[in-house]
Amino acid sequence: MEVYKVYIHTEDDPHVSEMVVAASSKKEAESRALEHVKRSNPHKGYRTTEESKDLTKVLYAKKAGTNGCLVIHRVPLEVFKRVKGIA
């Protein structure tokens, strides 16, 4: 398995979703991302899960990270210390 970043968009949605997907191939990563549509919020919105899947397209997918590890964000240490209260 490798790590992929997959970008998807559902028609009429003002957002593009970025997903991190573990898969054996780019095609499998794209398929897994599409299968995830509405899974985390099945009752949100007016469309059924199937309607949302039908209206969702993969915009881009690429291998990401190395050795199964992917850096998502980098936060300045001082900001982290202040948020966590560890001066």
C-alpha cells in the first residue's frame, strides 16, 4: 500500500475536498475516495449518498509521502507552545 492525495469535487459544492488515501494504485485510491463520499455525513444535505456519488468527480490524484508517512501541516513551534500552554 502507498499513500495518495486525492482531490474530489461534487457538483454545486463550493469546495474541493482533499483526501489522504492508502491504496495499492492510483486507480484504487480514486475509487476509495469516491466510496467515501457522504460516509462521514450521510444525512447532511438534500441528496442521497448515491446521488452525491454520481455527481462527484476526481479532479486529481497523486502519490504522496514516503514510506507510508505524509506531512499534513507545519506549525511554528511558538504557536504550538502557546496553544498547548507549554511555555
